[in-house]
Amino acid sequence: MDEKRLLAKALELGFANAALVNTEDLVFIPSFRPLCEENLCGKYGVNYSCPPACGSVDEMRLRVQSWRRALVLQTMWDIEDPLDGAQVKPAKAQHNRLTRELINLAGEPGLMVGASGCSLCTPCAITEGQPCRFPELRYSCMSAYCIFVKDLAQRCGMEYDCGPGVTAFFSMYCFGPRG
């Protein structure tokens, strides 16, 4: 699917905003990794898509940059408290479902970077000492990649902090393999 159609399809599916960037222009901040170690999401060490199992910061950067382009996707939700898991969790799940749907419609190989860590299996097979059940569908979040989302949103002309009562989530579809 050409890039213009991909952007249009993203908006048609319900994303609030979509923009294209070159993956070489993404900003990766290795000092973000300790935030994952704080385990506020509860997935550190118990999910293949999250640190430490997902790979080092350099490995994650190289994974993204093995693709030429990234489609940055944003949804916005009426959520008063962005720390309210009861509201945030289903919104992120819907955001990630839409991202996967768009990738499937694109029909081209690529890499999904989610709004949260993979939730395809509950619990993740890592907790049972088993291999990942869906390695080709597994996705890590922007935080695991140490992508500076605020900078990315600004460069894409998207609001990062949408104001009181509105919470934005971001994901990416990286595509166009390098040489």
C-alpha cells in the first residue's frame, strides 16, 4: 500500500492522527530504560516484549532502524486520570488492536511498536518458562525502545499533552526494509 493510502487508511480506522517519519530521524534516549525497571506497568521481567527479555537499548534501536520508514499513529481518549488503569488498559488495548489491523491491511512486512507491551497472551509464556507463542506478532512499547515520544509527537505535529481529561497514546508501524 502506498504511503498516501496508508495515511488515509489510518484515519479511516479511527486514529486521531497519523504521520510518516524516517526511522533514522527517531530520537532514542538510553537513559529512559531505568523507567522500565521501575516496573510501573507490571511487565518488567514477566513479558518477552519488555526489558530485560526484549533486548538492549542498542538492539531495540537497530530493530527499528532496520526499516526505512515509520508510520506514527495517535489515538486520543477521554480519560481524566492517565494513571487510572481501569480506563487506560482497555484504551491502550484498543489502540494496539487498531495498529495491528492497519498493519494487516497494509499487507507488507513490518515492525509494530505498541502503546504498551505485548498483551497477546495472559500470562506471557515467559512466566511459564516457555517460548513465545507468537514471536511474529509480539510487539514492544515505545518505552522499551527508549523512543522519545514527546519529541516524536511534536515533530509529527501531534499533541503529546492534550490537556485535562484527554490522554493520547502512540504506536508505530515500521516498514520498508533497508537494503
